[in-house]
Amino acid sequence: MILKCPGAQNFKQPKPEYMGCPFCSYEVEIWSDEIKATCPKCKKTVMRNSGKQSCLDWCKYAKECVGIAQYNKYKQNKNKYEPEKKI
């Protein structure tokens, strides 16, 4: 793995982040390496900043940097939960 990439730090050492549920306003914890979480109050799926790009989307060293397993997990979740952009 590549050392010292600031963009990959959230994937290498995940940390919890908090946001308000868009359905009930309850505080939801989403880990920095995840794209979604379930609201503990209303049980709906809460998505992290849909459409926001990560370095894993554009960096040619992404697989080497975070590891193939983490890279594949990110890509699968992103493809599953974010709609494709139409041109």
C-alpha cells in the first residue's frame, strides 16, 4: 500500500461521522468508509453526500493505496446505491 495519501485516510482508518436523517432528523452515524447507514429511529436508509467523488473514483493508484478488497467494496456500494449520471 502507498503511504501518506491524505485522500485515502478515511478508508485506511475509518472514523464515525454524524448527520441528520433526512426523514426524521435523528442523528445517524455513518463511518467514513461507508456510503450508507440505517437510521436507528425510523429505520430508513440514509445516504452520504450522493454524487460526491472520492479519490477512489479518479486516482490511478486507488487499488494499491487502500487495497483491492476495500476498493472493490467501495465501488460495489457506490454502483448499487448511487444512480448513474445521465449526460
